Amino acid sequence: MSPGMRYQDAIKQRGAAAPGRAHQRADLQGRAAGHGRLGLALILVASFMVVLDFSIVNVALSSIQRELGISAASVQWVVTAYAIAFGGLLILGGRACDLYGRRRLFLAGIGVFTAASLAGGLARDPVLLIVSRVVQGGGAAMVAPAALSLITTGFPEGPRRTRALGLYGATASVGFVAGQVLGGVLVEFLSWRSVFLVNVPVGLTALLLAPRVLRESRLPRAGRHLDVVGAVLITLTVGALVVAVSQAGITGLGSASMLIPLGVSAVAAVTFVAAEQRHADPLVRPALLRARGLRSASTLMLLLGLWNGGEMLVLSLYLQQVLHMSPLAAGLAIAPQGIIGLATGLLGGRLAGRLGIQRVLVLTSTAATAGFAVLTQLPAGGGYRPLLTAVMLVGFGTAGTAFGSMVTASAGIADSDQGLVGGVINTSRQLGAAMGAALLPAVADAVDRTGHSSLAAGDRAAMLAGGVAAGLAT
């Protein structure tokens, strides 16, 4: 499939979201709320901090388990608790941005995230640590859609927004990889607590600067109220689905801990659709769901999350368990993936101007597929010289696909819905990452159980699965 479309075509299809006069007035209000370079830099730093927290904590799990004396199964909840709260609350956070103010939710989210990071870093009890991770995920669910919608409402549709979204996409890609390296450094030279405490000075700085460099932008609220029932149902739908996917990777397909939340998610989803059809001011307007660009971009982000979330986990384990690298050395080996991702974001606007968004999406997803093809040849020992080429191809493909998807999703959508679009896009990536983190290691384990003499056989199969996901995005 080729879900992306040329940027110019997206502009012509603005009517797909049926904005209406009230929404057009909101567009004009959003256009006035531009941000300077310092404002954009602040948005990117906060987004980086939220994304970083996915991978930086993974490196610290062994140390957390030893110091707090908890089981291997329980320590996984340090990661899962964050994923559930973050993924489950993103759409609610996105709509709240539109109604109550994007800067206001951005500040509130950073405040919650920073406080929870401090609590996690000081925790002496595993229950307190896991609770802090839930709260941290809730704060991230406010920051992520607010950050994206501050960009899409603060920069008019065109080259400036495209360049800003390129930087945003690069930030997310770098954050996933940087967590591996920074986490390794902090755990090795300080302690696991530092992976949480490092967020505190960054968050406090953002809280001080944001009111000065970011302007408020929101939908006029006359007659508008948050759809509480819809918010509860969509949060339950997504949160339960994240639980089901996460448990599938731990307890296996068909287990009760996977099937029960999956059933809860399905029932909540059906109830949500029925409730939204009867609501006068639904959380998600049907016209928005009919927007071709948003549907296509959501599909791409789901696939991207799947291949990226799974690849980072499997490759890190391969480097440590098969090639016997330290966590820090493994992180450094993967670091070029983030570096090329950053370069892709910096050049993304120029590339889109020359090729168009559809061709950029095809090019980048093809590059990711080629990178995975190289990774399917991982050796059972010794060095692997093509590894650098492989991770750079995957980095280019991941950052470019993220950037192109966000341009596609936001094009033609009224500013009054940009917060919700940010929530939907981030939810798609988060669900994909949860699926990838469960699916690719499961593929590796299944192949290893068939009696292969080399652990690398399972890792190669997992990379093939990642390549299939990237291939579907072309």
C-alpha cells in the first residue's frame, strides 16, 4: 500500500475534515499563536524527554530488581505501567488540549511528569515505583499530543510546518536510541535512580521557560464540553489493549492474562462507538475519522511502532547475549541509528519539497525494509560489519516515515482538532511499539525452542518479522 499522499494534494483535500466556519475561525486563532525558535526547541526537548523514558528505563531493570528485591515478572511492570497509562490516556489528552489549551496541558503534563520522575527516583518500595510510573505515563499523555498540536497550530501548513515536523519526528527517533546509551552511562557510573532523576532539572527548566516562549492556542469553548463517557471508554479500550499485548509477550498467546484484557478492550470499543454516535459533541467527530490522511498516517505509525519497538529490544538483547557486549557498548553500537534519524529530520523538509510526501514515505519505508534484510543475517558470534549499514538504513526509514506520517495526518485538518490528531497519531505508535516489543521477542523465542544450536537464529527470524512490517508500509 502507499498510504501517504503528496503535500500539495493534501492541501487540496482540506475539506475532508469538514471544518466549518467555527473551525475556520479557530484555525485563524491557531495561526496567530506562532512560536519562535526557542519555543520550538522547548517543545522538542520536552518531547525528547517523554520518548527517552521508554528505553532509558529498560537498561536499569536489572539494577532495580536487585536493589528493591522484586521478581523478574514484577519488575517488568516498571515498563508496562508507563506504557498502559501513556497509551491509554493519549486520545483523552489530545482532546483536552483542544478544549482547555495546548500550552496549559503542555505545562500540566510536564509538571506531572517531573514530579513523578522525582518520586520514582527516590522510591524505596516497588509499589511506589510502579505507581510513580503510572503517574509519569499520565503526564506524558498530556505532553505528547500537546507538543505535536503546538507545532501544527503554531506553524501554518506549508514548508515551515514541514520542517518543524521533521525535527519533531527526528526527536522521537533519536529519543528511542539515546535512551539505550544514556541509560547505560547513568546505570554504569551512577545508579538506576539517575534514569528518573535526570528528568527533574529538564522538566523544571521547561516549566520556567514555557510561559515565556509559547503562546496559548485552543478551540473556543462556547457550547463545547469534554465527552466524559467517551473519554472513559476510549481510555479503557486503549489501556486494556496495551495490557493484552504486553501480557502476550510475557505469558504467551491464549493466556488468561492476555485474553481477559483483550475482551475488555473489545467490549469498551464497541460501547465507545455506540455512545459516540448518540453524543451531540463526541470526543472523536465522525468526519475526522473519514479523513484519508489521518487514517493512512495512523496505519503507518502503527507499523513503524511495531518494527521500531521490536527491533530496538531484540537487537539490544542480541548484542549483549550473543555478542557479549556490555549494555553501554550495545547502546553505542545502535547509536548511529539515532544519529541518522536526526539527520533525516533536519533534511526532511527539503526532501519533501523535492519528492513530495508520498515518495518520501515510499523511499523511507523501503530503506527500513532493506535494513531489516541485512539484519536477518546476524551471525552467531564475532563481529558483524554490515551492522552499521543496517541500523543506519533502519534509522533513516524510521525517522522519515514518522515525519511523513505526521505531515500527512495534520494536512487539511482544522486547528480545532489538531490536539486530537496528535493523540491519535501517538496512540498508533504506542500501540505498535507494544505489539513489536511483544511480537518480535516471541518470534525469536519460538524459533529458539525448535532446537537451533544458535541463539542468533531466533533473532534473525525476529528481524524478518520486523522487515515484513516495514515492507507493508511501502
